[in-house]
Amino acid sequence: MLKLGRRSTGVVLATLALATLIGAASASADDVKRGGTLTVARPDEPLTLDPFIPSDNGSIYAIAQICEPLVAADKTGQGLEPGLAESWTVSADGLTYVFKLRPGLKFNDGTPVTVEDAVFSLKRVADPAAAYGFAFETVASIEKTDESHLTITLKSPNAALLSAVSLFSASVVSKAAYEKDATAFGLAPVCAGPFKVKSYERGSQLVLVPNEYYWRQGADGKPMPYLDQVVLKYVPESNSRVLGLRNGDFDAILAVPLNQAASVKAVDGVTLEVAPSYRLDYVYLNHAQKPIDDKRIRLAMNYAANREAIMKAVYFGYGEIANSFMPKVNYWSDKVPLIPYDLEKAKALVKEAGYDGTQIHLMVDTGNAPSRQIATILQQGWSQAGLKVDIVEYDVGTAFSMTQKGDYQAYVSYITSDINDSDELATLEADGTGSTEAFFSRYKNGEVVKLLSDARHTNDSAKRAELYAKIQDIVYHDGYSVPLNFLPYVNAYQNKVQNWANIAVGWWWLREVWLKS
């Protein structure tokens, strides 16, 4: 994992050999077979392909196949490597970053990738009003240095800057194409990733084909990707995904229902993937809605959550009961004590809060059987604690839209980190002054906002770890949410699918996948 820490030299040069980037070690030229169509069934769909807009994983993971930033997640997702920038330097005081663009880069429409395009893209994502602007809060300027270099100057050190530059939303886009028609761009982005859009049918599927101008070379010395086509199908019903895999309709399926994981693993010719993730399953809580605006009610909901029962009945032992409001990213602390299952404590908190019987609507996604089962177990515990709870279902797009608007009380869902640094999600979720209002929770804590700023403005890793542990403790015990499980990615694919990998930040490097005949 690439981290910024204390520096004893004047300049840090971050350059990695190209061979480490292109997967040459994963397959030999004789092994790789080009061509074919990969069909992937997934439970969520892209709502847009504009990298500057989304916060939903259905969109983000698709965009990662089409667009690339200057700095990229590595093959695990836990580290960083050069992307469209072949190298960068960092000044001794940590305030100046100079990125060198790879020579000869082209967008998927054949036009050159320029420094102006990169500056345009970074300025757009760094806009304080943008969804991920908070990640660039320390940036003073982003400027073209010359035809090959751009410079980011900071107001104060930011240890998470390189991770921020690796965000999907920091992908380099064609300035000309975006400014010509942003709406059209959101349907077929002009970017420099391995694939481009062939067709995009909302509610059905996204079909991708190779970007013939892609810069990375495969094991056979030719440009990636190896596949002729990728079909990302929207299949929200989990049993339908499994049946399609068994029937051979799908080459890979995402989010295998855990009650079927063992049987899927036993299918001849199928591999079950259990991959480390930056994911947390949890119940979103809207602090602006009664009765959840009362911290005692939120804590009661935590004490009355039988997480052990949920782990056994729903997760079948996959994962780890969570002691945090965010996933286990690099500064997660195991020292924060878990809120135990304690019905008597929950009852006392409900009574102390003077609960007036206001109904709590617990929202789940239609067709998501595990979420429904989680909700049922929670409903039982919360009701025993003295709360009135009903379960309501909406399709995932509607549910997420309602969450964004604040038109909800509680929602069984999850969150993932797009980078390997705690800064992104800690700030996104816990800073109520941001554009998403603490990721739609309406959580407000001035002390936490100050601690987040302190953590971002130091390059001392030990100090950052101390600060993030304190943030984790405060936010978790404020009843920010009802955390459930640090869940790994559990997927399955036909054995003919080679080089498949779900990396920790959530997406899959389809550029390296090939099909064995």
C-alpha cells in the first residue's frame, strides 16, 4: 500500500514499472485468448455514467470500466499505482504535487488526452459544491505546468491527496465532449479507460466494447482489454442471478445470496469468490426525522439489534460484526468497543427519551431477501424495546433517491469506500457541513468536523490513526447508524472466466479478464 508519511528527503518520486501495472505476471502470452462476450449479472444498475455525478455503486463500478484517473487503485484496491499519470513528485513540505501525463494517450473517440483535459476534470471534481469536493478541500490551485505536466498546489498538507486523485470522480474526461453536451456524455462517456459504451438501456443492461486506443498492454503485447464485449445485466432478484449462472446464461454473478453460497460453490465448473472489501452493511438513520432525531432512540436501536442472530441467519458467518460507522479502511481501529445486544438497556433508553409512539418506517429494497430478513430481525428487537416499527419496500433506485432527499427514517443498505484512505468516507459520512449532509444522515457534530480537518491536514500516520480512532468512537457511539457487518464480496463465475477479481474498492478489473475455450 502506498502511503504518504514523514519524509526525510526533499522530493518523493512515485514511479512504478509498467510491467507491474499490466498484469503480465497473471497470464502468459500463450495462455491468453482474445475475444468473446462476458455476461455479468449484478443487483444494481448504473443511474448515470457521468463520473462527476454519482454516489451509487451501480454507476461507479461501471464508470471504472470506461474512465480512468491520473492515479489508480492497484490490483487489490488496497494500494495505489500510476494511472494516466506515469509518475508524480511531491515537494518536501507536502504542498506541491506535479503529475506527468503518459505520452500518446487517447480518449475512446481517438482524440488526444491533454493536460488541459486533466486540469478541467480535476477542477470539476474539486469544486466545493461537487459531491466529492470535500476530498480536495486543501487544494489551492490546479494548473497546467507544460504540455506534459500539471501541478496541484495545496493550502496545507493533505496525506490523502493521492487517494483523492484516484477517485472514480477524478477520472480524466474529454473537456470538449463534456462541455459540448454533458447529458450525452453521461450516456456514453469520452474517457481513456479500457472500454467504451456500445449501448445503455436503463433498467436492463449496459453493453461495453473495447476502447481501441487504450494505453495498457496485455500479456500478449497488444492493447487490453482481451474481451470483445461485456454485458452488464441488471438482475436485482438474487435467485434469478443464481439460476442464470447455473443455466449458463451468465458468466459471472455478483452478490451471491449467502444462503446459497455453499451450494453455488459445489456447482461443477463454477468458482465462488470471497474477496476482502471496503464495505459495511448498515442501517442508515435520518437524524432529522422523529423519533430518530433523539440520540437515545438511535442508541436504543443499536442495543436492540441482535447482530449475532443476523450474522447467523442472514450472513451465514460471512464477515465480521462491525464496531464502526464506516468500513474497515486503512485507519479502522479494533479498540472501539462494540455496542452489545442489551434489550434492557434499549428499553431504558426508549423510556428515558419519552418516546411518543411515532412509527419508524424501516425501508428495504424490493426483491432483496437478505435485507428483508435483516429488517424482520431488527423489527422484532426494536419492538421489544418499545418502538413501533413497520417494514416498507421500494425498488433500489427509488429507495436511494428517497434517501438522498431525506425522505426516509431508516434504510437497510450498505456503503463502500472508493479509495484506500479513511478520509473519503469519514468525511462523507460524518461531516454534516458537506453537500450530502453527512451522507444523507443529517448527522451534526462540530467536534467531529474539527477532528476530520485535523486528520486531513497532517502527514503523520500515527497521529492520523489516533484521530480517526477517536472519530470512529464518537460517531459510532452517537448512534450515527446501526452498523451490521463488515461483509466481503461474495461472487461466482464460470471457470472459463480467467483473471476475474473483485478488488477492495468494489469494482472488477474487466480489462484483464479473458475467456478460456
